[in-house]
Amino acid sequence: MENKNSKQEQFKDIIKLIESKNYNEAKDLLNKLLDEKKNDFYIYQLLGIISQYSGNLEESIYNFNLSLNLMPKNAGVLYNLGVINRSLNNLEKAKEYFIQSLEINPNFIEGYINIAQICEREKNIFDAENYYKKAFSIKKNNSSLNRAYARFLINSGELKKGLSLTYKNFGKIRFGKSNVEIN
């Protein structure tokens, strides 16, 4: 890595390490980069992602907040803070982060899906439906959106519509004695 001239090439290498789950090596390289430049929001963002993937959510929140201090309008960091808070069952805080990320990037379907799912957990079916509709207004054919909405329909009692959407997007549905199989 020392032979690389550009910081962009270094980040590409670090991202490859993260993708291949070599978190410790990626973290070591990022910490070396921090020695050179303490005010790089992207270094803290990547450290936050590594901590998140490693299950160290408090460290992840800390790094994401450092990143946000340097670049407050970072939709990716705000989204990840929403994901972490949702997993910690801080639903209101998670929703706030998702909404902030959507204010920056209103076409990010996953943000709408996450807010809709939080609304579902809160038994706020009307709002959940509206967030799904917003996501569909951006892109009709998105597999994670279709899967989440089909599950929403089934859970809210619209079994026929939910199964129809599931079948349309994922293929044949077979009912066994103890489960449902989707091919």
C-alpha cells in the first residue's frame, strides 16, 4: 500500500479489504491515513462501517459522528446511523436519521423502506403504506422494495395481494405442511 501514490487508490484498496472482510487490515491502513490527515470525513466513515460490520456499534456511532462533524450533509452516514439505531431499537432516532438522509438523497429507496418498516413495527400502517408508495414512485421494480412491500401486505392482512406480489417478483409459491416455499 505504501507504493500507491494516490489517496483514491488507497481508498479503493481499503474498500476491497472491507468487502473481503479483512477488517483489521483495513482499519490499520485507515488509522495510518489518519496520521496524515485528521480532517478527512471519509476515513471516519469507513472506520464507522468497519465497526458496524464488526458489531462494535458504539465505536461505529462514534466514528460516524466524527464523519458528520466534518461533513454534515452525508446521506450515507446518516443512513447507517439510522440502521444502527434501528438495530438498537431506538426507532424514533432511527427514523430521524433516515429522514435526514432522504432530505439529502430523496431517491434512496432503502431509506423509505426502513422508515416504512419502522412504521409497521409501531403499528402505524397508514404511514408505512405512504412510505412504500414514495419508494414505488421512484422505482417500481426494485427487489428489496417488492419483498418488503409483499411482507407488509401479508402482515397487514392483505394475503392475496401480498402473495400475488411475491409470486410476480420471485416465482412459484408452494405451500408445505409446515412452511411456504418460494422458487
